[in-house]
Amino acid sequence: MITAERLGNVSVLRMDYAKVNVIDLEFMTAIAESFSSVPLTDAIVLTGNGRAFSAGVNLKRLMEEGLDYTTEFLDLLSGAILDVFLHPRPVIAAIDGHAIAGGFMLAAACDLRLMSAGLTGMTELKVGVPIPSILREIARHSLGHYTQSLVLTGDLIDAQRAYEIGFLDAVIEPEKLLDAAIERASALAAVPAATYSLAKRTLKFEAVQRMNVAEPEFDAEIRATWHDPMIRAGIAEYLASISRK
């Protein structure tokens, strides 16, 4: 599901699950466990399997498993991606394919983002579900004032547009992507750990403060929306429309 390879002071975590790294309970558990097992001396490069970085949440599984699964999944999704966002060491996303919805959020949680191919964006509203508060604030931190546009339209954008609006730090040719990410991660790993961690905490302080306010205020309502029978019927119709194409 996720393999780890150490290259000097860099741990490369490669996601390879269900063809396009579809996000479910087991996948997010593996993300959390992989990040917690990386030596604290290392920077991290998070990458996909060449087909996708992550194409987003497994909506079919969400419908099949019922409401208890939905609640557990949403909590773990927010918690695991927050762990990535707050990880004290450098985290570089080497985005080698689509990074959509939950996949976008996973990339947004990384410190730097390099991309070679695919589309990215937050398509949740097109499916009919809201974005959990923690994930919305992580997106806001990485996108700034473009967050509203991408959230409310659900549009997917290519790598060049993602670079133009500041979501990406670079667009890299596919064959050079991983080496470029490892090079950047290695350079950042040389920064004293305490200094790098402090820099991250100060940069992300406002985002964390907003999470602390927004989560208790909105997440019960957000979770209720994911549970709503009409919304779930809409998700089922969305899945059916995809299967007919």
C-alpha cells in the first residue's frame, strides 16, 4: 500500500493502492503509520505510483459501508492529513498524476509541491458533500485567496495553472520529478531540526487557530450532511453516472 525507501537523509514514501491510490479507511491508516515511522532525522518525499498521486475518496466504499464507517472515515481522514500538515520535518509532494479531492488535500498538507502530470482540485461540492473544517483550512493555507474559487466551482486545473496560482512550487518533467523532489528534500533536511520545526509552526499558526474555531462550530453540521439520505442518494446517482460513461 505504501512503501518506504531511505536515501541518505530522505525517506521516500510511495503510495501504490487500488490503481489510483483511492482513499479509504485503510489507506489513511497506512498514511498515518508511515509518517509516524519515518526517522525524525529525515525529510519526506510523498509520491504516487505513476498513474496517480491520489484520485480521491472511495465513494463507492463510503456508500456500501454505511454511516458508522462514514463517521470513522471522516475523522481519520482529517486526522491523518493534519498529521502530514503538522509533521515537524520537511515534507515534499512529488505529484505524478491526478491529485483530486482528498488527494488534493493530501498534497496541500505537504510543505512543497512539485507536479509532473494530471489534474488537481477540490471536487467535493460537485459530488454534493462539504469539506471538513480541518481540510478546508489546510487548503486555504496552501491556496490563499484562490481557495474560494476552487472550492465553490469544484473545477479541476492542470499543473501549469496550479503553478500560476501558487499551489505548486514547480512543474517538473515526469522523468525528473522524483529526483527533483529528493534534491529539495535533502537540502531542507540539512536545516537544523528545531529550526525547521519552529519555522513550520509559526507559518501554520493562523491555520491551526482557524481549525480550532471552525471544527467545533461546523463539523457536526458537516458530518450530518455526509449522513443525509438525500445527499447519499445524490452520491449514488453520481457513481451510477460515472459507470454509464
